[in-house]
Amino acid sequence: MIGNIIGFISCLLCAVPFFIIAMYDKDSKEPIHFWSGDTSLKTKVKNVSEYNKEMAILYKKCAFAFLITGIGCLIVSFLGVVLLCLDCTIGIYLVYQQYKNILSNYS
């Protein structure tokens, strides 16, 4: 049971930063970055407010995925591990593809 709780807390610690970024940066005048330290977005993004709204939705989806994974960890350890593997492989690929689409729409 302690492993399930550790898995839940770990997934929750992954979800919280995504949720914070989505909530507090959606109304920012600076574009929300996908890559840490990327400063090139200031010149690439033309409609920052719409771009940030789309990115906030993307980050909320990431937070929700990790929250569901954490709940899966609480229910059945194996389910949590499978969901975590999916989040960290296929999930990252899908999020990156959606980011590229958002960036191309607002560049």
C-alpha cells in the first residue's frame, strides 16, 4: 500500500507544475514556453493571448493525465506503472505534436 501512495504522490508532484503553469500563465503577455529557457518565442508568436490560451489547455491536459495516472497508482500499482509509461512515451510525443501545431497556428 505504501508503494501505491508513493506513486500517487509522485504523479501529483508531476501534475501540479503543469496545472500552475496553465492557471497563472494563460493571461501572461509573454508566450508560454514548451522548452525550458526558450526565448525565441517572443519573435515567433504573433497572437500571444490566443497562443497562451491554447498552451494552457495543453498543460491542463498534461496535468489531468498525471492526475489520472496517480489515481491509477492508488487503485492498482500495475495500472499506475502502465499509465506512467504511456504518459512518458506516447504522451510526450502527442503533446509535442500538439505543441508544434499550436506554434504553427500562431506564428
